[in-house]
Amino acid sequence: MLERGFFMARPREFDEDEVLDRALELFFRKGYEATSVQDLVEATGLARASLYGAFGDKQALYIRLLDRYLSKTPPLDALLDENLPPREALAGLLRAWVQATCPSKGPRGCFLQLAVNQQDDVPFARQRLEERSRHLQARLESFLAAAQRRGEIGSERSPEALAHLLLVFQQGVAASARSGPCTPRLTEAAEALLTLIFSPAPAASSPQGRRKQQV
């Protein structure tokens, strides 16, 4: 028997992961600004008080979803294993990007990029994206430079430019996944990108070769 003045907390009567998945799909579809608390109430099936009690206000819920989404992102350092042949390691990274944006169920694309590409441009999401992009750019440059020193990538290539090209590909994958084409076509595009990175650059003797040499 509980002492007077002490109460046992009531257990939550909902599946938290299911509620978060429904909220994520709603934000994917409508964006941050266009999604109202009432929209969230209807999508999740929770009463307004329960929603606030479990997750806080709309911004707190959105940040919770961002952090949860990012926690499921494939670990970059594990994928870019320098003990593997560089092309194999990079192929694994591109494959993981494609699979992450083309799930078998749920919304397609990248939730973080979507948050900053929509008209509302959520500031706290932009900060996270910029931080991740800087880390990814630096890690890719280091990886590509190491591959270049081992002779796997031509000495005329720029690791910085190639790293930026990979970032552009990642953003393009997310956009393409949302607009329709998914795993097969994006996998073909990834293979073409790998061929570009690991093939010798065109000779600089012709005007066309000189223009492409800086890639």
C-alpha cells in the first residue's frame, strides 16, 4: 500500500515508436511550419495533453525526431574502412545512402535535408545539416587523399573536389528518392560515380581534357 501523498505514475498507453513514426511521416509530408499541433494529434491518435506530456511542444517533438532519425544513419567511419579497397569501401557508403533514402516502408528521402530545403527552412535543422556536411566533407577528403597516396586514385584528381562531388550526389539521391526513381536507378548512378572517381582523368592535351582535368 502506498503512503499518503505518493502516487504511482501511470504507464504510457501507447507505442512510442509507432507514434514517432506517424509524426515523422506527417512532417515529411507537410513540413515543419505547415504541420499544426492538431495535425499531430490526428496523425498520432494522442490527445493534445498526452502529446505535450510525452514529447513537449512541436519544436521539441521535431528535434526528438531529428535526433532519432540521425541515430539510425549508417556510421560513416565504419563504412569508410581504410582496411578495405577504397572502391569497395566507397561503394558500401553509396549503397548505404541509397538504401537509407529508399526504405522498403515509410517516407523516402532524407528528413534532415528536407527540413532545410522546404520553404520554412527550420534553423535548428540547418545547423545540424551544416555540421554533418562539414564532418562528411573532411572525412571524405581524408579518405580520398589516403587512397590517392596509395595510387588508387589518379594524382591529377582533387580529393577536395571529389569529396564535394560525393556530397552533391548524396543530396541528389535524397531528392530523386522523393520524386520517384529509387533503388535500381540510383544504384546505377552510384556505380557510374565510382567509375568516374577511380578511372584515370582525361588527358590534358585536348581542350576537352583540360576542362575535365580539375574534376
